[in-house]
Amino acid sequence: MRRRMRSHWTAAAAVVMAGVLSLSACGGGGGQAAQPTQGGGDAKKQVEVFSWWTGPGEADGLQAMRKIFEERNPSYTFFDAAVAGGSGDKAKALLQSKLQADTPPDTFQGHAGAELQGYIKAGDLEELNFLYDELKLKDAFPAQLVDQISVQGKIYSVPVNIHRSNVLWFNPAVLKEAGVAGAPKTLEEFVAALEKVKAKGKVPLSIGSEWTVTHLMESVLLGSLGTDAYNALFKPGADWNSPQVTKALEQFKTIMSYAGDPQDDWQPAAKQVADGEAAFNVMGDWAYGYFHNPPEGGLGKKSKTDFDWAPAPGTEGTYLWLSDSFTLPKGAKNRDGAVAWLKVAASKEGQDAFNPKKGSIPARKDAEHSLYTDYLADALKDWSSNKLAGSIQHGVAVNQPWLASINEAVGLFIGTKDVAGLQKALADAAQANAQ
Ligand code: GAL
């Protein structure tokens, strides 16, 4: 990848890379707590894989990778310990209690960037340099991505994908009916389009549970501030009180005034677009898997007809990225089984099975590009040419305590619609957490 991208990448993550970490041993072989051994399974043979990919569109990718794991490892049983709930809010809370009790799953999903740095700092993870050496993984992944999962030369996870957060999904027929010529390119055009849809009585913008509103906010911040100013927000001493941030949050307020009733999670919100009830939804590209995958796992919708996509308004040319990665927790009961899982997650075969279903592009640089068609071909192209910015909601730019404060501020804002209050809470959160 090119040099230009490196500066953006590191800018977004500089904060989290800085700390000197002391890793205290919190396990090291043989946690003994109760673990899922459903059906009387043997805990030694069972590999407990923890994620939040249970829902429609989420689970398909995991199942595809599981199949390869089972073929390669007949002596192990895959135990799917996924906890429902988009963005992993519920899963991550449960995971925290398991880690604190020294009863980790054998492997868990964590986001590259600030989120993973938190687990590393807490001493929860084994380093994986042995695996990177054995499988020559340093050559397989972009160096910038490896930076995000490393501390002082030690690498702590295996990234399976790159997701894009700043995608505007829309229903072409609803836009046409409302007289909207195409995907809005700026935030001003977006508001004008939302107004036209409203006049037709359709839901202009669908939203899900609270985290989806933070997800929307990160795209609005990026679209309003521009890439460099957005990335600068996560550096120590960043000015969240600036008039530029006030303007961005005012725009966010205006956009939110067109939101429909909050749905239970991201899938029902995305479905409103696919079903023609709503015009727009800002969601990560896991929505593509959900729209596109055949029924059972997905909605089996036709791209460009039932749904279409564009960069979120004002963000063209920037990839607001995140990456799902798997870890080796200290004290994993079935360490060998976990390593066997990581080998599949790291492999070209594993990534090429997982990603086309997950709606993401592979973290590996040598994946089979012909498998990535339709939306995913656009994503691969943009990934190789765009500037980078790190997602807030999905673990890149801010760590978990910081995100919790942001989520709380956004949750309050949904009720109060108080821009000044939101801005102050965001500024306080940055001051308390930026390192
Ligand atoms: C993200 C995760 C994605 C997808 C999404 C919705 O945090 O990285 O893989 O699962 O949540 O649940």
C-alpha cells in the first residue's frame, strides 16, 4: 500500500499505539471455569469461538469459515459461542466478565486498533509472532494493519477482513418516486433528498438501536470535517469544542430529524430500505451480505434494483475502515484448538470463504479478487486508492471506555436533541480518554 495512506492510518491510531504496556500474566494455561460443553462435548476437543455474528447476514461468513475449520480439523469440535446483538455491545460486555474471571473463550473477535490495544494492555492476550513467522503472515497483511494489532513488535491477533463503515445504502425506486436524481454527494444534498422523501410519506432515513446512531454520527463527522480534521479528533489535545465540530453536530441533528422509528438492530433498519419502506440507511458493508446473500442467511435482494450504495455523503475518497480480528486469550482451555482456528482465519482459503458472505474484503493482500464482485469489487477498488479514517463505533479510533462515553452522550442526545450538550460530552470524553 502506498505511503500516503500510512500517514492517515497512523494518524487515526497514534493515540493507541503510544502506551508502554506491562503485560501481567493472568492465565497462562488452564482456566477452569465452566465452559460450554453442550451435548456433553469434551472441552479439550471443543474450540469455543466467540463473536457476535448470529444474526441474518452476520452468521453466513462465520459458517463458511467454520466449514473449512471442520474439514481441516476433524479432531476438534467448533463451538459457536456467538452472542447476539449488532456491533457486539452485548457480546463485549459478556466477554469482559469472562476475561475478568480468567475464563476466556478459546478465541474471540476483537477490532483492530484501539479496542484490541485495550485487551493487550489488560494482559488478556498471548502474542502471535510464532504464528506470523510460521505462516509468513507479515507479508500477507498490509503493514499498517499489522501496526494496529501490535505493541512493541509483538503481534496480538489475526485480522480476517476489512469492513467499510461509511456506506450510504438506498432504495433506487424510493429515490425515483421522490424525485431524487441519485445518491447525494454532500451533506447539504443529503438533507435536500431526505426532505423530498419525507414529502412522499416514506421513511427518509432508517435507524436501528442506539449504536447505529453513533455509527451514523461518525460518517456525518467525516463528511462534514473532512478526513484530516476527522483523524485529528483522536489525537491528544484535539479540539472537540471547535466551531467546525459544532457545525458537524448541527448537521447530524438535522439529519437525525428525518430518522424513522428506531428498529431493534441494524438488520431491521436495513430491511426497511430493501423493502421500499425507507429511502436511506447509513451502515457498514456487512449490510451488503444481508441484502445480497440468499434467503435464510440474507434477503436475497437484487443489487442496483432493490438496493444500491454510495459513499456516505461528503466522504467519497475516504475509507472509514475497521477490521475484525481473532485472538488467542491467555489461559484458553483449548489453546491448540484456538491456534488451529487462527490458522484457518489467517489463510487465503478461510478469508476467501468468509468475506464474500460477510460483505467485507479480505485482510490478506493475495486473496482471489475474482470472488469479490458487485459491491465488493467497488470496495476492493476504493480500499486500494482511498484515504483512510478509523471507525469510532467499531474499535479503531477510540478504546472501549471512550466509546462507552460517546455512546452515552449520543443516547442522551437522541432524547434531548441538545447539540451543545452533545458537543460538551464528546469533548469531555476525549479529554478523559485520549492518551
Ligand atoms: C461490527 C463488526 C462487523 C459486524 C457489525 C454489525 O462491529 O466489526 O463485523 O458484525 O459490527 O454487527
